[in-house]
Amino acid sequence: MNVPHAFSRLIPARLRPSPRSGDVFERHNPPGLDLSHNTVLYLEDITVSFDGFRALNKLTLYVEAGELRCIIGPNGAGKTTMMDVITGKTRPDSGTAWFGQTIDLLGMSEPQIAQAGIGRKFQKPTVFEQHTVFQNLELAMAGDKSVWKMLFAKLSPAQLLRIDEVLETIGLKEHRGALAGVLSHGQKQWLEIGMLLMQEPQLLLVDEPVAGMTPQETERTAELLLSLAGKHSVVVVEHDMDFVRSIARQVTVLHEGSVLAEGSIDEVQNDPRVVEVYLGEPRC
Amino acid sequence: MTFMERLLAWRNERGAFGFYAVLLATAVLVPLLNLAVPEGSPLHMSTYTVTLVGKYMSYAILAVAVDLIWGYCGILSLGHSAFFALGGYAMGMYLMRQIGTRGVYGNAELPDFMVFLNWSELPWYWQGFDMFWFAAIMVLLAPGLLAYVFGWLAFRSRVTGVYLSIITQALTYALLLAFFRNEMGFGGNNGLTDFKEILGFDLKAPGTRMALFLATALALGVAFAAGRMITGSRLGRVVQAVRDAESRTRFIGYRVESYKLWLFVFSAMLAGVAGALYVPQVGIINPGEFSPINSIEVVIWVAVGGRGTLYGAVLGAVVVNYAKTWFTTVLPDIWLYALGTLFVVVTLFLPQGLVGLISKLKLRRGAA
């Protein structure tokens, strides 16, 4: 039973605040993800302005189911703002954003979007430093996340197994009881990827996954992301061109809030417009 | 587990164990010294002292309530004495109705202050308070409902940090002003007092005092155990995640507002229970209990004891209130300065409070 839910229904619909701010208390079971057209994400004509500055300018982007897509672009091109729009942190001034055929992202709050199956890894690793590695994964685990459920919830053997699996995948088995705050930078990045896996999302948004990683760690991250594609759709924002080259099949270049070019890494790198705005000078 | 974590876990267990041991010892020793030891003996504990300890324990319940939301969820409520006072008023209304014809005016239907105001009948919101069970429900419901409405509005609008603290101060101050008004029907400036009996027992009798003391001890034990259960559950870990990184918690799919609201309402109800146990022991409830400074004092207790441990809050409530009793008897003018100094010293030098100091000293001794 969810008390807030019960209470908010007492208020007439027309008096309830706008959906995004208001229904944060309501349990919302999004309709199942419909991938019948093989496209997991539709962004169309998205515009976001901050004080007159257009962070996104009629951005249109489609991501196919199971695809691994890299997004590159100079600073201020709107990469992070785009992620904010998809995950519900920022609401666009205009445009539409659909998750599969049936889920309208613009009417949903952050937790609803997360529960619907979109996971996000932030640029700066943000793990819960006062919690242990194990507890971080437990927190991120997919499932009913309502208050009363959590008060009495115990981990089932299957869930414990799943956490152990992920600990193995991200190479932190030895550290399961350690506070996340004492991990190295690279380990935190991995833990965050592990948390993303626990959420079992359909679409993973990964912001600069290899920033601050050693070459070995970078290599393992590339392997991991490649292994995820297919089962999940993955969108990676990254500056490291070598890394992008090692994982990308399809690259999208953002510039001043809209798509400048799209294609394979070689096509994109040889596109004169991209060379001009992004690479600055011809590579030699 | 690393050494440091094992140490932290052990400290936590030891603290809880110590709390239960001290509470049990108090609950056994105080009645013994009060009832079994003859009055002339130097070991005899006066009924006054019994009531004083009972009062400290009701404060300790309030401190646990504040620690739950501040120490674990990071919501710094500077208005928790409002919930405490509401619980107290609910109990006070019951005690008023028990006076019956023994009031100054001998009116069986109306409390004295209403006769004095020339009211002819009992207001609707006083109906039912002659029944203990009804009052007991109101002790939980009144603070709970206020916390629900307030929290629903505040958390939904994502009011956090210092802004939230300020509006909680405004909340308790508004209630202070409202309860001061005679027209409100809660006794105005004088509040509710001159109580005679509770559940048919004379409030002045040592036996009743002892029963109230033991009830408070039991309530403190239950509040502490419930707090440990909540903070040790998965819900507790979500709440601590909200404290450390609120928006991150949102992005992994938790409705942060619901969690905050749930804990805030629980904490307010706990504060109401504390107030309800406080009133029959001190014999009065007046609007002064709503004053903003009271709520700030509670936060100081928790800070002094050490937040985020629950037993630290209990320790802080007892230590600071004992100091307050001592100061206001011996050096009444100094108390507020002492309280202020204490807060500054704790903030600057003891961020973990007394609990942190104790474990630090232990570590140092272990290392030497």
C-alpha cells in the first residue's frame, strides 16, 4: 500500500499540479516497452534554452534497438543536456521524446523513466560513498521500489546471485564489503557501470565512461560495453577518440545543439564540416 | 570486510547494546530506589527526581525522532517541537476532560478556561477527548497529518537544505502564535494545566508517577528499536542514499519524495508520542512548547550526542538536559550562553558528537 498515492487521488484531477511535478507520489507502471519498429529512442525537434542560450536546437536523433551509438562533439555541443532531457532532469521547450513506440518520456519524472528502463551513468562517478559496494548494487537493483516494499524487503537467493554475478563482471568481488568512498577512481567508474547493470535497463546512457581510467581499465570498459550491445541499446558520450574508434559502429556528431553528421567513425572523421568544428585542425 | 568497517559495525552494535543495558538498569534501579528504599536513606530517590528522569526520557524519544530524519535522511527540521507540542496538547485535552467537576468553576461540561471565556458549549474539536483511546489516536494523528500535508507540499516542490529548515521554523512559529490566541480554544497563553488524574489514577500519587516513568522508558526502548529496524532495512539504506546524493537516488528509480515523506511522518508521530508522555509528567502544556528555540535545542542535543547513530541522540538529550537543569538552578543567567558555546564547540571540534569523541579516544588508546 502506498499512502501518498491514496492521498493524492483525493484531489480533483484539475487541481493536481502538472504531471511531472505532481505525480512523483503516484505509483506509475509504464506500459511495456514496444520495440516493434526496432527503434528504442526517438528524439525529434528537441529545443532547450537556458536564459536565451540554445543548448539544444531542434535536435533529432534515433537510436536503434541493440545498437551501440557514440556521441561526440566539442564542449557545449549539448551532449549532457541531451542526456538530461532523456532522463527527465531537464524539460525541453519543444519537441518530442519517445522510448519505444508507446512511452512518452516528456510526461514522466526521473524515477519513472529509470523504472521504465533507461539507466544513466554520470560523467563524474557518483556512487554512494557511505554505502558498501554490495549495498550500492543492492540499491540499484531492478524491482518494486516503493516505500513499504523496501521497509520489509529481504534479498532473495536469486537477487544475491545476481549481485555476485555483477560483482564478478565489474571485477569488484574482493571489495564487496568496502565502502564505495574508498575505491579508486577507476573502480568507482566500474561500480557505477555495475549499478547500471543491476537496473537491467533497455537503454544505457553512458557519459564519459573512461575519463581518468588507465589504458588497461579503458580496454576492459570497451569490452564490457561491446558485450552489452545487442542485449541492450547503449549510447556513449565520449571525448577519447581512440576509445570511440575501438567501440563505435555508428557515430553521431553534435554541434551547437543539433546533429552535424552521422555515420561510421571513418566517414565522420573525414567529413570536412566535422573536421572544421570538432577536430579543429586536420589530423596528421 | 576491512578493519575500519568492522570497527564501525562493532561500534554501532556496542552502542545499541549499551543503550539497552542502561535503559534496563534505569528502569529497574529507579523504581527500587524510589519505592523500596525508605525515605530517610541517602540512597532514596525522590519522586521529583523520578519525574525528572522521565522527562529526560521523553526528550530522548524526541531526539531519536529528529536523528531519524536529520542524521539518516539529511532533512534538518527546525520545527520538530511543533509535533511534540501537538502530541502534548492531544494528551493535555484528555487530561482536561478528566478534571470533570473538580475545576475552579465546577463545570462538568467545560474546562475552566472556557467557562472564563463565557463559552456555552464544548467546541467540536474537543469532542471525543474524554476517551483515552481517542486521545491516544489523536496523539499520533494530529502530528502525523500536519507532517503529511507539510511534507507533501515541501518535498514535492523539492524544497531542501536551509530553505526547508527555515520553513519548518516558520511552521512552528505560526502554530505558536495560533495557540496563543484564546479564540483557538486551547487555553491561550496559559495552555492546559491543573490536571487531576489519568485513566482514573491520581496524577500526584507516587505510584502513578512511577507508572508514567516506566511507560516512558518502554516507549523509548520501542522507539529506539523501531528506529534501528528502519535504518537497518533496505528502506534505511535508500534513505541514507537520499541524504548523500538525492538526485542520483532519483536516477536509479526511487521516488525520493515518498521516502522523505514517509520518514518525516513517522518521525513526527514519534515526536507526538514523546509530547504525550511529557505532559502528564510535567503537568502543563502551553504554547511556549511551540517556540522556535525549542526545536533548535533538540537539534543541538542530537549534534552534541552525535547524529546518525540513534543512541548518540539519546545520550545528547540526557546530557544537555541534565546540564540545563543544573545551570538553570545554579547559574540561570549563563544557560543560553553555555548552550550556544556548546553548539559552537561541537560544530567546530566534534563533528561526530560525544559518540565520535568516545570512539576516537578508544582508537587512540588502542594505537598507543
